[in-house]
Amino acid sequence: MTLQELVQQAASIYSNKIAVCFDDCNERPPVYYTYKTLVNAASELSDFLLSHCDFQGIREIGLYCHPGINIPSWILGILQVPAAYAPIDPDSPPALSVHFIKHCNLKYILVEKQQITKFKSSYETLLNYDTFTVEHNDLVLFRLHWKNVGVNFMLNDRKEKYKKEQMANSTSSENSSEDKSEEHMDVRSKHCLAYVLHTSGTTGTPRIVRVPHACIVPNIQHFRILFEITQEDVLFLASPLTFDPSVVEIFVALSSGASLLIVPTSVKVLPSKLAAVLFSHHRVTILQATPTLLRRFGSQLIKSAVLSASTSLRVLALGGEAFPSLAVLKSWREVGNRTQIFNIYGITEVSSWATFYRIPEKSLNSTFKCELPVQLGFPLLGTVVEVRDTNGFRIQEGNGQVFLGGRNRVCFLDGEMTVPLGTMRATGDFATVKDGELYFLGRKDSQIKRHGKRLNIELVQQSILSPSEDSLEVPDESLFLRSGGDSFKSVRLLNEIETLVGTSVPGLLEVILSRSILEIYNHTLHTVFPGEDLTFSKTCATKRKFSDINQEETSGKPLHQKSVMPLNLDNERNAFMALSRGSQILSLNTTRFLTKLGHCPSAYSSDLTSQTNIQKVKSLHPPALTGKSEDSTWVERTEDGSPVTGAEAVGLHVRWRSDTGKCVDASPLVVIPADDKPSATVYIGSHSHRMMAIDLYSGKVKWQQILGDRIESSACVSKCGNFIVVGCYNGLVYVLKSNNGEKYWMFTTEDAVKSSATVDPTTGLLYFGSHDQHAYALDIYEKKCVWKLKCGGAIFSSPCLNLIPHHLYFATLGGLLLAVNPATGTRVWKHSCGKPLFSSPQCCLQYVCIGCVDGNLLCFTHFGEQVWQFSTSEPIFSSPCTSISEQEIFFGSHDCFIYCCSMEGHLQWKFETTSRVYSTPFAFHNRNRSNEMLLATASTDGKLWILESKSGQLQSVFELPGEVFSSPVVWESMLIIGCRNNYVYCLDLLGSNEK
């Protein structure tokens, strides 16, 4: 029996029933496929593949796609060839995917049409594929030609292994009559394989696992019986295709006449939205998940939606990590809840699950407090579970390592060509057998004793994984930020780990934000237990390597100081204005243009600087002042979000939105040409690796360029206006032509670049920071690094340039605020703030201000003297923004408030939003009342807030359908902002007479 045969049997009975539902949760209605549509689409794909694929050896086809309505039919189509499908995640680091593709020796890859540009950009320098490709509906078939010596070596090595296996089998058959009867499974058998995956690499380099139908089908059959699946059930595809529990989710549903629900990955990281989709809109009845995914809903939402008395959920199966205690489970359940809860356990090398245990109803309903662990339970169909001691002997009582297998429950690892039936695999997991019951203990060496105290390393691992884990098992080589983490969660994770180990862990925050999960884990252990060999595998956690930039390591020594504006490239400067977050305005040759439009140029305007005599700021020595936010009154938000009575109401209406493919955390850059205002352009990047140029007025995409990795850095425009500069997670800074997106130059750093660049309007130099702990000055016209300065900490935020005195300010995650000479890169002064600085510094005539994770807004003179600090009750990630008059400063805090302080550090007002404020505010003129200034900002729950800047009175509130970490930019009557639902939005600001 094969997986496709199970589905075909169900389709013959339930042909007109809904098989698959895809809901993008974005205003459009869900899309449905019946079983008849599903099998017909699969058959068409099978016919297409048979006519274009010439298989030799192992029959495998790569599948490169995002979650969508077609996933089941694509998988089924590949299986019917027959061939095994090898899922490739478009969001995985290309290097990891290339390792997988090469070691599988994939000859064919099906690529989703929407991902073609990304696929070519990510792999064009690593793979040789036909320029001639074949299309089929929403797919494109690529045929790979391996010219790499390493691949030929792997093929030869595989052949050599096969010869050795044959010789070993021959020898054993001569020596033992018992061995004569030993049967093997052969990976090259036409109908053998179902799918190919790789492990997470916890014990070394990720291993390739080829899974036969005979291994996975018993799982499907047993879970159908165990969960009592019927055609009325709805199962959720919680796991990515690269995680083998997805096979269980797909085929348990489609072999039973049930329905499979699929949603975009971006929705899975929004707990409240996901809960509504699963349990209100689609009434999901079966959920297989990790305990971490469940925890992300939060105890209140779990109790009110997931495990409520009226929930649609019949079965909750938790696996992939340590099972919650009974006490925790009880606290999650609402009185009257009847959901069956299962503990399931398994490893990828014996795909997918091996054991199950249903928590007895009496245990869940018992009022007796019980902290005992939950047992692993009983073997699934066809599975053999053994606990062995250090000598390899099976034990009936006591502790040992878990081994898994069974006659047909075997997979092929790496280059294995044949495997004896009944092979048992070591799991690396330890368990105890007590009175015939099996209890999970943890991984090898997870218990260590120090100073009389015992610490379970599993707890450290859980702490590391919990804040970042999506609905999948997070591979240890994954980056925290690629696994659902963000800057908010990084601080929370830091606090959790330090609380767990009982001491501070220097440098941990920077490791969290730039290294792999395994490196976070190892850094913690080495700091807390120095000198002890506690490190897990180092081979799978090597720091990302970037090409050598071949530049002199200086401590401020300039490498290049000549003029940076060559006439041959910029003999006619463009007159334009650029707006970016925090009301920052860069204007070049546009003074008349600005005056005509009624905009006040900032200190960044080169025209203004050349025409205005600004006196140097004298050194100030006032006593430090401290403001307390709780001592002041605040402006209450209205219950329904309606405008406050007496205020000039402002309405918000979506003008356009543009799909970027993934979350948009970057903030927009808006560039308005002086001679052609209607051609104004929005530049913004996203997690999809895509940099886009969008027409401000129409929302039409002018161009898009796929970069090498995720983009969180906001774009910057060059002095001449001909280039857009943006940083990337792969450590590169890209210089793109602003008119067509063509790559002009790429500069390499040694770690991710999340800092947004700043341009010097007097010299044209571009400044930015990197997670490699360096600040850089680039001459993009000469394509050179002018200077490079080590800053004593990773740089997350964006630098701020002050013209008089000519200082460049950088902030580090090590808590340092540095003033640097922009021309030479030498340090002028530095101040240690004690805690990480995610906020970007903001300059005004007299001061430079910055927010800190300790909840303080700090104010300094340009000579490094602290003038005052203002305290909020939670961390500040929002960057400060000054009013046009520079009399007030605005910022947000984790405590859900937006604050307005005077330049003396006194609270003017504070406004309570509905969630944390990460966004940087933007101050602008009210077009309906020219003497009134408004303030735009956003809270992370997706709400946009328009306030009157003098009083803090609410003018309008608008909710976007996703979390918001981007900051707004306002031009004329349009507000532009990115959203984590994958879209960038442009909203019209309407006066009361325009609604």
C-alpha cells in the first residue's frame, strides 16, 4: 500500500466532498478543491512529469513552493509518477537547501511560478540548470545538470557503499544460515520511496532521510483509527513540508474523506488571528502541533478558544518536544472541555511518529495536584521500541537510550542503498522504564551538576526554542530571527535564559540576534559552566561565513578621503526630496520646492545648511533630570477607537496595497522628484528577499529585485538620487539603480545588516552599521569602503548624522552610544547606557536622544554630557522623533503608551494604545488645518494611530490585518507603512468633509 493509493481509495468514495481548503486570511474568500479536482490535478501533473522526466537510479523530484491550495495535488502528482517528493523551503538559507539538493543529487525540481524569481536569484550561482524549462499550470520544471566534482564524488561514494553492502551481505550469507534469510529494502526500487527530508543536525551535519511508503503508511493507518477520523473532520496543516509530521497531517486527512486546511506561514505567527481562523471560521477538529506552538496562543486564548468548553477541537496531539506537565494541561482547559489530548513521540530517521499516549480523562479532570511527567505510552502500528543500556542490551527497568525500528519501519540515511528490514536506530534520547511504563528523560548529557545544583540542559533548550518556534521543530542550525523571533522576543529570551541560569550572560543578546539556535545554547553553557565540555555539535553551528572584504582593519584610520562625487556619473544632480521614518527629510536642490509645498526642511537639507548660519552649540552643564511617566496624566483612548470629541476628525482609507511575498518589517522610503512630483516612488523591502519600487499614487510596481536574503533594513537614497542603498541578512549592502533596480554594487560585511544607511548630504558618503560590530562609511561612486570602525557591539539601529557639530551617532546592542567623526571614522566620545540599544539615535540642534531597553529615554549634548532621562515602565524599541519646531520629542514604549516630552525632559502628554509600540512616530502638518501638527504611529497589533501632536488627542485609528513593526511615512495626504501580513499599505488621510 502506498500513500497515493490511500488517497485514491478515499477519492473514489468521497469524490464531491471538499478535500482541501486554502484561506489566505486576507479579505479574499477561501479556495476549495474537491477530491475529484484533487486527483484530476494530480493525474495531469503525473502525465506531465512522465513526459518530461528521464529517471535513472533513485526517483526523486524537488518541490520548491509556499503553502497553497495546490500543495496536496502537487505531492500526489509526484507520488503517482511514481517518484519521491523532496520539499525545499523557499525561506530556508540557500546554503542549507543547496546542501540538501546536492546530497540528494536531485535532477528535477518543480518550482512554483510565483517563486521563480526568488529561486533563480538564490541558486543561480550555485546550481547549473537548463535555460530551457517546461511549464505546467502554476509550476515550472527545472532540470539540473551536475558539473560539480563534489557531486560526482558523492555519487561514486554511494556506489562504493553499495558494493561494500553487497559484499558484506554475500559474506554473511556464506557464514550464517540465519543471515541467508535476512531481507533488505532497496532504495532504487521503483515504488519504494515516498519522500526525502533532512534532519535538523543536532548530532552533526544534517542527514538525508529517504522514507519508504512501507515506513510511513502504518503511521497513517494507525492515526486514522486512533483519532477516529471521519469525513466530517477538518485537519490543519500546521507543519511545513520539510518537517515530516506534515505527511501525517496531509494523508490522515486525505485518506479518510476529511478536509485539510492550509493557511499562509505569515498567519501562523499571529496567535489571535490563527485561533480565529482555526476554531471560529473553519472549526478545525484535529490539531497536531508542538507544545511551543500551543503556548504561543497564550493561556487565555488556549482556554477561551483552543480548549474551551465549546471548541470544535476533538483531538490535540502534541509532539516534537517535551510534553507539558499535567498541571499545565489542566490550567489550559476550560471547565467542560472534552478534547482528547495525546502525547506523541518519534524521530525523523524513523519517520514520522513511534509512540502515542492518550491522557486519561480522569487525570485531566482530577483536582489532585500532580507534577509527574507524562509517559511516552505505546508503540504505533509496526513499530518496535527498545531501551538499551550502555552495552547495547535491552533493559526492562531503569534508564537507557531509546532505539526505534520495526520490520518495515526503516528509512535510508544519507548514502544507504539497502537497509535490512527490522533495523533499529539509536535516537540519542534517554528514557526510563518504570513498572513497564516509558518516560522521556531528555537528550544525552542533558543533566549537569554544578555547585550542588542540578540543571537540566533541556530547560535551557526549551527556553531558547519557545519564544521563536513556529509550528515546526526548529533546526539547531536555524537562526533565531528566521524561526519566528524578533527584537522583542530576543530581549524576552535573554531575560528568560538569565533567570533560568541564575546569572547574567555577557554578549548573549548579540548571539541571539545573529547566530544559530545551537550557538545561543552553547554560548549560554560555556558562560555559565566555563571549562566543562558541554557543547553539542559544533559542525552544524559554524558561524555564517562571508567573503573577505580585503580592507584594512582600522580603528578609525581613513582608507580613502578624496571627493566622492565624480562628475562623469553625476554631472547633472537630480533635485528631489526623500522622506523616511521619524519625520526625517533629505532634500537636495529643493528649497523652493519645499517652500512651495509648505514643508519645513530638516537639518539634513544641504540647501538649508548652505544658506543658514547655525551657531555651534555651547557645552551645557545642567544637573541631570529624571521624569517619571506614572506621575503624569495621560490621554485615554476611546473604547471603540472613535475620534475624541472636539478634535478635527481624520479618516483613514486604503488607497492601495502591494503584496511583497512575506512580512514587511522595514519602513518605507518615499522619494519625490522636484520636477516630476507625480512620479514619486515608495522603496521598501521584505522578508521575501524582495526589494520593490512602487508608484506612490497608483500602487503600481515599477520594479522589484530579489536580493540574497531577508530585508529588514529600510532603504536610503544616494546624494545624486540615482541609487537606492539597502542592507540584507546575508551581510551584504546592495546599491541598486533607483530607476530600474539593477544591481550597481554590493559591499560585503561579516554578518547581517539590519541597520538602515544614512547619507551625508555634504560629501555623499553612506554610513551604516552591521551585526559584525563595525560601523562603515562607503563611497558608492568609487565602490570603496572609506573607513571601518569597531564599535564594541552589534549595530541593529540606524546611524544619525548631525551637521553642526559634524558628528555621526551609532548605538550598539552592547549598550554603547558613540559619537564618530564622519570624515575619518575616529571616535569622538562614547557613553555606556548599561542595556542594549535597539532604538536609533535622533539629533536636534542641541541634543541627541535615544531609547533604551531599560525603559529610559536618554538625552545628551553633542559633547557627550547626559542632560536628562525620562523613565517609562517597559523597554523602548521605538526611535524618538522630534517635532518640526524641535520643541517636543515623541516616542513609543513596550508599556503600550506613546509619549510626548519637552526638550527639557518633562512629560507633555502620553496616549495609551492597545499594544506595544515598536514603530517610530512621524510628525506632519494637517492639510485641513495648516496650523495644526499631527502625529502618526502604530502599535504592534496592527493599529495605526493619528494624534494631535500638541495635546495627544486621538484623531483617528485604523486596524491593519497583521502585526506592524514598520514605521509610517506621511506625504501630502497619504500614509505609507509595511505590515506583517506581507503587504505594504498606502492610506489616504481624509478630513471630515472628505469622508
